[in-house]
Amino acid sequence: MAEKVSYSSEFMQVMHERGFIHQCTDATALDKRMAKDRVTAYIGFDCTAPSLHVGSLIQIMVLRWLQKTGHKPVILLGGGTTKVGDPSGKDEARKLLTQEEIDINLAGIKEIFERYLSIGANANDAILVNNAEWLDTLNYIDLLRNYGRYFSVNRMLTMDSVKLRLEREQNLSFLEFNYMILQAYDFVELNQRYHCTMQIGGSDQWGNIVMGIDLQHRIDAEKRFQPVSLDKMGSSLKVVEVQPMIQSKRTDAGAYTTEAFMNYMNQGDGKNLFGLTTPLLTTAAGAKMGKTASGAIWLSKDMLTPYDYWQFWRNTEDADVGRFLRLFTELPIKEIEKLEALKGAEINEAKKILANEVTKLCHGDRAAKQAAETAKKTFEEGSVGGDIPVFELTAEALGKGLAAYELLRQSGLAESGGEAKRLIRGGGARINDLKIEDENEVIGHTYFKEKQTIKLSVGRKKHMVVKLASD
């Protein structure tokens, strides 16, 4: 439960009480600004797949709350940065995608945001921007000369995205090393084009976010140092270490110290830029959100059915229910507190509400209700949900039990016993959403219990209800 802190702006209060805030560059100043003015903020999403998955959902909900509280979200799609690849949190370089692949992925991701946000031309409508608009036309020499001089390699090497790879002696290409420069430059472009004053991201993006703010600070500070020939400067004057090209008409030594330059950095537009990060989301068991043994939990119905999406949230661990209700639904906090206080079998009702609310936001009310009805018929009433095909198995055919791999083969979920065994060994086969650990596990009458049905699953898209029929 969040520590009691009172914010004057609705956005910051919501972020705090629901557990969205990990770090903020200046929470007090940001709160004052948001209580007084409409703030434009952005989150970047690279186009590495045709859909985002649950790991990005916390960022999507932040943008949704930003809009609901009267501010303006900017969705930055990384049509440009995807060509480079973000090294943050990665042990190896991302696969380089073709332009055609990036365009397909971008279109799929755009459809997801259209379900969560109002996108348009009104005051606090969200806008979709592709950073390829400016990154694709950058001249490399101009970039180095105009912006490269603002970046200290010494500092870049301390960033987690770089430091961790080097400490593990894992390769980091020069291509990836440039990513943080491009992300910082994105912030400058968005500030100039859309008056965007805040960048939001996951906790692994903190260094990149701060670097973007710092870049704008340095650009503003140099504008206040009016250029003149260096030969007019006395030999005792020291040019700021990370700003070797800064020159000024002032001739007093005090104008060229690091401290004086830092004072300039606290003036101008840069001082009004903010960064906010969300926590790294893991389950109570320590697993990273967004992926399971059977694959990623995609937000696109073309990559994961609404029923499977609903079932993922229905299977939430007891200890995670309250936290997930806060982060991924818009239920009032008081209602969430009542639901998370439920114990024993009653907590299952809270899980159903969680699944319903999250699925409704992602796939719509109708899909959520249909998924809930399918689950109810299949697992509570012993009948068959309309979304899942049925394989009837007689008691005689079941006998004293069938090996798990054989049941997969007979049901048609695997074409052969060998394929069924490979699926089980790879962790991709489940009974009633529990992973089958042993290919020779005997599935007998006790599995069917009073409902006379079990659900077999292969991956995230193939399911079969096995119904024990009367002879």
C-alpha cells in the first residue's frame, strides 16, 4: 500500500496512490505545474513486434490516466530508433528489422493505442508521432557537431544499459551505444515541436530520460554564452570540461567555471522539463510481467485470443490481486481495498473482476463478457464454452488413464506422439492452465472430477475441452 503523501494535482495523486511512481526528477515542482497547467508528456515505444505485450501495459495506463486527468499524451512510436535497438535490459543486440517489418509493427501498435486513448486534435487528445520524421533525415556530421559535443562518454559508460553489458563482458555494438543519444534528441525535438515537457518510461529508462533533460539544459545554457573568438580569452580561463566549444563575450574567469555553467543550466526552458519512471513489474513469485512459459501475453487479439488474455489475469497469484487492480483497472481505490481483503476461495471473485476489467479495456466489454461466460461454462458448470472446441472421450477409451502425450495426440492438439512429447518437454502444454511437467503423467478419472471436463492447451492459441462422455 502506498505511503500517505498528498499531491495537489490529480495526476500525481493517482500515480502515487496506485503505485505507478518509481522515480521522478522533481515530484514537487511537477505536481505544482500539473495542478496549474496542462502538461504534455510522452512515452516512447519501439516497433519490435506487431503488438505490445502486458509488459508495456503499465505505460499505456499511465498515458490513459494522463489524459483522464486533463493533460496531453504523446505516443512516440520508434520508427527511427527501432532501426538501432535499445540495449536497456538486454544481454544481446536486438534483431535488426527491415523497413517493411517496422511499418507492419507500427500499424499494429497504433491499433492498440486507439483502444486505450482518444486520439485527435482536441486540447487533451493524444497524438501519435513517429520519430522517423526527424531521425531518418539527420545528417551524421551535423548530429555529431551540433549535439554530440554535449554528451560525455565517461558518463554514458556509467549508464546501466551500457555498464551491465560491459561488466558481463557481453558485446555492445557502436550502433546500440548511440541509442541513448537518439532518445535524448527525441526529447529535444518533442519539446520544440509539441511543447512536450515530460518523458515517462520504465525504471530501466531512467538514465536515458535524465540524459534527454540534460541535453536540453545544455542547449539552453550555451544560448546564454554568446560566441566570440577564443583568442580573446585569457590563458587563465577554463572552458567547461564537457563543453569545449562554449565561447563568450565575457572575459571574467568566473564566467567559465563548471559552477557558472551549471547556473546557466538551471535557467531557460530546460529547467521546466521532467522525467518520471514506473517500477519494474514482477509477480509476487518474482517473474517478469508480460511473458509466460507459453509465450508473451500480447495485447492484440490476432496474437492472443481475448479468452486467453482473460484467463491470464484470472490466474493471477493471490498476493498480486490488489496491486494489479490498482495498476491495470480504473476501479475506485476503496473498492479495490475491499477486494484485496478477501481471503480463501473468495479471492477468486476478485480475480474474475480483475480479468473482466483488464480485458474490457483491451478488447471491449463484449469480448470480456464472452470470455467470462466461456470460463464459467467450462470450469464451473461443466458445460462447454462457445469459444473452445470439444473432444469427447468415452470412459472405456480412458480406461485406467492415458499418458499426457497420448491424450494430446488423441485430442488432435498434436499430430503425433513425438510432437506431443516435444510440446510437453518445451513447457508448451497445459491441463486446466497448469503446465504438464511429465509427458507420461497419467490422466485418469480423478482429473475430470464432478464436472466431467478438463481443458487441454498448447501454446496460447490452441485449446480443447476434453469431455468425458457416457458409454
